[in-house]
Amino acid sequence: MNTSNLEDLSLVDAAAAIRLGNISSVEYANALLARIDRVEPRVQAFVTIDREAVLAEAKLCDAEAAAKHFRGPLHGVPIGVKDIFYTKGLRTTIGAAPFQNFIPDRDADVVLKLKQAGAIILGKTVTTVFVFLDPGPTRNPWNLNHTPGGSSSGSAAAVAARMCAGAIGSQTVGSVGRPAGYNGLVSLVPTQSRVSLKNAFPLSWPLDHAGVFGRSVADVEIQLKAIAESPIDAATQKRPIRIGVIRDFFYDNATPETKTLQDKFLGTLASAPGFRIEEARLPAAFDLCQPVLRTILRADVAAVHENLFPAHPTAYGPKLRELIETGMLVSAEDYLHARRLRRHYQREMARLFESFDVLLTPAAPGPAPAGIEATGNAVMNGPWALADFPTMTLPYGLADNGLPLGIQLSGPPLAEGPLLQPASAIESAADFKEKPCLLT
């Protein structure tokens, strides 16, 4: 195998190469660390990397591989982890001053499962301040003057910049799907109960989801199976794939370019074998989405920060401060009412799957906005987080400014397996091969 560009390997290919003995885990880890040395000063995706620990673990993985002992499907592969998931003995800052020197004495469940699958924790990736909208220093590898999105900023940018082939993020409203769209990546946010969030710093308990980033559907599938709390059901081969395209609200909030290019891509899908594409209409209950989401989020964030906020007021950015202060005004009655309305919203939205296998919408209003003072608009992602539908982002093309555009695919709750099958077929039809042109 050519070992000059190991950082370009997909996650699945890297894992296979290590298992077959075509490359060693140490070779691969060194290639990623060298890539980090070249591009990290400009992208700023990582908070903490323990190089000695990474290489020591890689050597141990190689010794085990030589004895034909493999821990799991990710044996010897370094993975990035968002800096809200506890990592035993490795700093976890949550993007906030009060935690700058916090070193957990235990792993988050997600991290523990990654390790059991054989993965090496490459480092902790940048999150926004306390996992909300106030951005960190990370830049978009496609154009350093643009945001990578948030709050999983570092995880998305690290994978796009070839500093790792896979990374873990989290999403409360749009913190995985939007960065994936902005960075030309594939992502998957499973149903909340599919992946444990134990020992991960929360934003909103009923809305928080773990998520995974990769550069292919296969890359996110192998990570999902590693961190899932229950087996992922295999998809049954079904043709044609019934795709429900939702315009309505989503096109109302999309740029003209996004609408034009997505419709052009839908034309490509319509002419390809194996797809049936029809318009899907949102139920009347969709009007509940924005007010219910806001009410739940505000109240939960105020509760999470009830003690931290008074003790560390200067650690909070203006957007999170405003959210907490408005959340303090939400009454228990209003909060419980919002939770009941959410159940109604979920039931009504799920009826769409009586006619369709997957629902398709834009991943973001447009390509990544210029500037790093904000993380972009999560308006396309929040409806699916509230519904708790597993949702994927897939890149399909470039905007006129050279930045990537993505679509979202959503499936019924706990149907991650059946969602991966159409995602793979759509990925093949899109044939997206572009990558950032960072100077090396």
C-alpha cells in the first residue's frame, strides 16, 4: 500500500488496512499527527492531543494485531472526540473557562465503547462555549474565512481537513447535521436512546443526541455500530426507495442557490434507477416545532446552569447568557405543556413514513456563512432533533463560492439500519469526490 497519503484513507479503509497488516497503527497515527502539524495551526480543530499516549496505544494495538488479537472493528484507528465527552485522564474543557483544567476520572459511555471497539482517542475537538452558539476558534477547512458550524465545530473540521477519518460529536438542535453540511461530510445523528450520553456535559436532556462524522456512509455506519447501546437492524433490500421531498418550510428558509442546486440533484436522483421521488407535505402539527423547541431548550439550559451561571458569570458568551436568562422565566406549567405538545408533534410527523422510506430536506440554508463570529443557522435541523428521528447529512455538490452543500435524510425512530441503505444509494448517485484545498 502507498503510505505517502495515509490521511486520505477513509475510516473503513484504514481499519481494514491495519487488520490486514498492510499498514501499522503506528504508521497511521504518525501520518495523522503529521497532518495535524501541517494544518491544525490554521484550522484549530483540537483542544487537547496527548501524542505520547496516542503512539503508545498504537504500539500496543500493533502488538495485539501481530498476535492476531483484534479488539473490535476500529482496532488501532485514531478517532476525534468532541470536548464534552469525559475522557479518563485527558482534559475535558467543554469550551468554557471553569473546565479548562478538568481531567475526568472516568470515560463517557461513548468513549468507553470506542475503546472497546479498538479505537484510539486521538484528541479532544473544539466545541462552542458550553455547547451552545458562542463559537470557538475553529475555521472551515474549505475556506478559512468561513465558519465550520457548531457546536461540533472541531469534530467536523478535523475530519474534513484529514486530521482524522472519523469523529464523535453531539447535537441538540443542529450541531452535527449543520457542520457536516458546511464541511462536505457525511454525518448521522441516531435516535436519542440508541447511544448513551452518560458522562457527557448536557445542554438539554430531552433534546441532546450523540452523532458521528465521516467521509462516507460506511464510515459513519462503523462508528455508529461501535457506540450503539443496542444492535442496529440490518436493512431489507427494498426498491424503489420512496423519497419524500419536503419543500414548504425548508425552502422558505433556504437560499435561492440551495433550492436550485438541490432541485437539480433531485433530478439526477429521479433519472437514476431505484428511486421514487415525490413531494411530502408537512402536517399542521409542524407549526408547533419552533415554539416547543425554544421552550424546552430555554428551560433545560437554565436548569443545567442553575449553579454554574451565578458562580462563573464571566465564562458565558452573550448568546448563552441570553438563553439562560430567558429560560429562567419559563414556568413549570409551560415546560410541561411543551413536552406534551412535543409528543403530539412526534406522532404526527411519524405519519409521513406511512408513505415514504426517507424524508429529504436541505442540511442548511446555504453553504457555510463567511466569518467565524457565528456558527450558522440550525433552522433545517431542529425539526428532526425535536422529532427524534435518526437523521443523516450527505454532501452532493458545491455552491458557486466553492463551498459544499448537503442534504438531510431522516427516517423513523430507531430505524438507523433502514436509513443507511438509501443513504448509501444516494451517496453513489451523488458521487461527491471534492475535498478542501488546504495548502500542505
